[in-house]
Amino acid sequence: MAPQKTKCLFGPIHSRRLGRSLGIDLLPFKTCSLDCIYCECGRTTCLTTERREYYPVESVFKELDAFFDSGKEVDYLTFSGVGEPTLHPGVGPIVEYIKKKNPSVKTCLLTNGTELDHADLQEHLKQLDLIVPSLDGSNEEEFLKINRPAPGVTFRGVVEAIRAFRLNVSEVRMALEVFIVPGVNDSQESLERFKKLF
């Protein structure tokens, strides 16, 4: 069993995409709606779509206050870590808190996209500067092989959730991320299907 986490902020670390990034990890190891075969954290031990406050939002606020008081500078505060950040309903309030405390700092969400069709979540995430949803399959077969979803999560559902977010929250910059798995989603046929999705 993994040791219980004592804080939610980690880093800052140097990110190729985001520069100096301070991570915000709101979940216990390893809580996610997918069990992706390539995940650097290993197998998902809590495969779920339940959205709940795994860690108190107030404790995250205190950690953020301490970081801002330290005077350290970062390029992004990034929701990421050991699972799917949007399973924690506090993502939105935390973004709002960050923007009130330090309006100049940029915020990013790394997400698997499974929860992006929730209207309350869409409303909360409007203040983000960047969202990076992942989509690794170009059809249901590839999705099942690569992402091994929680019961009820489907390829079409994820595609529609990303579309719904883009339609309703057009002001947030998005960058779709695709993890290529040789022999699974790297064919010309897969490429053509990806091109037609959006």
C-alpha cells in the first residue's frame, strides 16, 4: 500500500511543455477513471468515476498561500499527479482562489477528458489558461486496449465530453495530447480516424 500523502503541491519541476510547473495533485494514489497501459504511475488501484473531495480544499489553499509567500516564481500551476484531477470537485474553487491571490500566474489542467461534460465543472474551469486533454484511441477498440476505462466510460463518451467542453468553454486554450502505441493506434487508418473526430 502506498503511503498516505501529506501535501498536494509538488515541484516546481521543469516541464518541456509548460516551463517551470508547480503540480497540484488532489487525489490519493492511484485514483483514476482510466487505467492507461503507459501511465508512469503504474496500474490504477482505484478505478472510479466518483467525484468527491479526496483532500480538503482548505488545506490546498494553505499550501498555495505558503508557496506564494515563498516568493518562488513559476510559469504554470498545473493540476496533474497520480490520477484524474477532475474527480476532485475542488478543482474549480482552487483555480478561482489562485486567480484571486495571484492573477498573473497561469493555470493548466492535464486531464483524460472523461469528466469534461459536467456543466458545473465546465463553469468552474473557465478561468484556466490551458487545458490538455488526452485522447489515445481513434475508436472504441483502441481506447479499450490503451486506456482500460472504468465501467461506463466509453470512447464516444470521452470524445463527446471534449467536444462539449470546447463548445461551452471556447475561451480556454486547448491542446489535445495523443500517446502513440506501436501496433495499436499508429496506422494510417488510425490517423485518418483521428483527423475526423473533431
